[in-house]
Amino acid sequence: MIVERAMSADWLSNAYLVGDEPGGHGFLVDSGGPSAELLEAIERHDLTVEHLLLTHHHHDHVAENAVYKERLGVEILAHPVEAAELADVDRTIEAGEKVQIGKLTVDSVLTPGHTAGMLNFIVEGEVFTGDTLFKGSVGGVRAPGSTSFEDIRDSIMEVLMKMPPETVVRPGHTDPTTIGAEWQSNAFVRVWRGLDPEGYEPCEVAGEPATLVLFAPDYDGGHKAWVRWPETGKDDIVPGSQVVRGSS
């Protein structure tokens, strides 16, 4: 299987080209990375590419949809919830619906949290996780269209972490990893597994008092924070830049 990645210098968002074999068929996953790199790769591998699969609707993952539509005439596919936020989706797909592309069978699973209709695509022992799971981090749940902390935790622990440890993870931002590596070293997963304790440091998030449960590295060199709101007992995952530590 051929996998090529293009990453945006600004957003650090990935777009992927996946092909079955040189001279065969392929598809794209998301379009937030530079299209020129993947168009060159399509030509280099002599691939026929007729589909663009979207993990979710955020701009940094769909920015170059129109380029692929104009250059290749691709059919753009997304979950119905995500398609409702976009004007250029040609066909909706549901979780569990398979797409046959050349010799490749692409399966999908629903991983709500960062957005309600987030799809992760599975092919040949690899999973394209969008903004659900990253190398060493997880998606936030305060972005437009997000659902809840419980959803993203369950999407990661009850869906992705149930996959074989050797499964290659191709995230929506920065570098690849594996399910096994994240099971062992991802700070969020370790706390959810009960290996590491929850924190209880007082903090403020956008001026609101909260408890800092976990402050962990994020894919962009910054941090991602798991916080708990004292009035409701509800949890959130927010950018670390929003957190003022040591506040009460």
C-alpha cells in the first residue's frame, strides 16, 4: 500500500494520499495539507484518484477540497453531520459503511468528541484518526461542533484502543504513531487506564475557576489540558494556552 502525507506549515494539518499499488487506484483523506505535494505524488505513482474522504468539517482539514475537485473531479465523502457544515460534499457515508477503491477496502468508525460526526478510516492495518487521537495527545472538545469529554474518551478507549497494537495511526496533525505506542505512553490514555493519577491543581480557564486534572504535551509543541469544572463536576479538554495555572 502507498501512503503519502502533506502537512500544512501553518496548521500542521495533514492530508493523505493512499494507493493500492503503482499504476492502480487511490484516494485522499482530508485536504488541509499542500495539494501540490499530493498531486505530484499521484502523478509519480500513476494513480487514478476519484475519492476524497473527510474526517470532519473543520477548515484546516477541508481547505483544498476545491483543488482536488477541479483537478481530479473527485467525489467528496463525509458523515452526514459533517456534510451539513460543508457545501461541497457529494455523498454522505455512515460509520461501518465500506468504500471499495481499487484493491483497497476502506472501513470507517464513528469517533465523536472533537466533532459529532468525526469518522476515522481504516485500511490495511492503518487508521486515519482525524482530530481524535494524535501522537502523544488527543483532540479537544471545545471546537465548533464538538460534543463532550465522555465522547472523546470513549472514542479513544473503547474504539481506537481496542484495535491491534501494531495498527499504524495516521493523525490529522503531525507525525504517525501506533495504537500500541499510545496505549503505553499517551498521557491521557495512561490516566484513563488508571496507571497515572489524576491531578487536582487549581487553575483558571478563560477566567473561570477549574481543577487541572492533566497538563500534557500537544502535537504543536504546546500543551493540552484536561480540566474539571467545580460547579458541575464536568470535564473538558482545552488548549493549554487557555489555562492559567496556580489560580484559585
